[in-house]
Amino acid sequence: MYNRRNAIGVITVMVACAKEAIAHTPYGLWDAFRKQNLQILTSHEDYTGDDLGEIWVATLRKELPLSRAMVSRTRNFSRVASLLKTDQSKLAVLSHKQARDMYSGAPPFELFAPMPIQVLIDDGKYFLIARESLPKRHAFVITAALMHESRDLKFLKTTKSKYGIPLHPGSQAYFSGDEVPLDTVDEK
């Protein structure tokens, strides 16, 4: 027999569960997703940087297919800064000006200073930057994969910091000709 009180209770629980699920989507799986896919942030505010991100990601997919490299576009550079600052993403394509302003905390990035970013790759106008927490071996492999196509992509051999933004130790190891043991846990 139909019990109105039980039906209302069931509906209330279902609505609460649905509300909870919607409120936290996709955050419940976000951590697993970003660990399985190499995301490189770009912004709709910079079409050139977005196009470069696509080219660089295509190279990474070719050289490192298991990385599952992908471009993740944001609506603006403040969102890029927010995702980097909160360690929700580790890599981004930024123009030299955007990277310099983000690193130094110049407007509109004053809320995100100090920004813990380092340079992986430089093409003379754009950087592939990474959070300093990106493991050294990951930076080394990403740099090596992109530099393998450096003639076509016109990357510079970066050996020192630019605009005060340090070179990532993994990239520095690659450019110095060092070997990074890929099978050991590094200590950043």
C-alpha cells in the first residue's frame, strides 16, 4: 500500500543526494582526471597562445602517447593563475608578458602573488611554464619530447632565467645534458 510519508522521505533523500552530486561534480573525480591526463592550460584571451598550446600538445601526444596530453582552455588569464596557484593544474602556455606579470604579481595578478612558476620551454615569445611542484623527471621528459621537435617548433635552448622566472630543474637538467633517472622518486 502507498505510504505518503515514506514517499516524501524517499524523494527528499533523492533530491538531497542529487543536489550533493551536482554540487561536487566534477570535483570528486578531478584529482584522478588530472593525474591521468597531462593538461596544459591556455586562455581564450590569447588565440596565438591557444594555437601554440594545440601544436605543443599534438607534439606531446606523438612523442609521449601515454601522457594523454590535452589543452584545457580557460576564459581568461585570471582563471589560469587561479588554477596554477591552487595546484589544480601544473602547466600553462603564457606569453612572456603574461608570465612576467603573473610571476611578479603585477595587475591583474596581484591576488596570486607570489606565483610559484618556472620555465620549461621558450620559443622567444611564449613560455611553457610549470608550477615548481612539477616533479623534476616529468619536466625533463616533457622538455625532451618538445625539444625533439625543436627545429619545427622553433624552441630556444633556454639555459637561464628570464624576467626573474627561474628555469625548472628538470628542464635545466635536460639542457645541461644531465640524465634524470626516470625510475626513482625524486625530491623536487
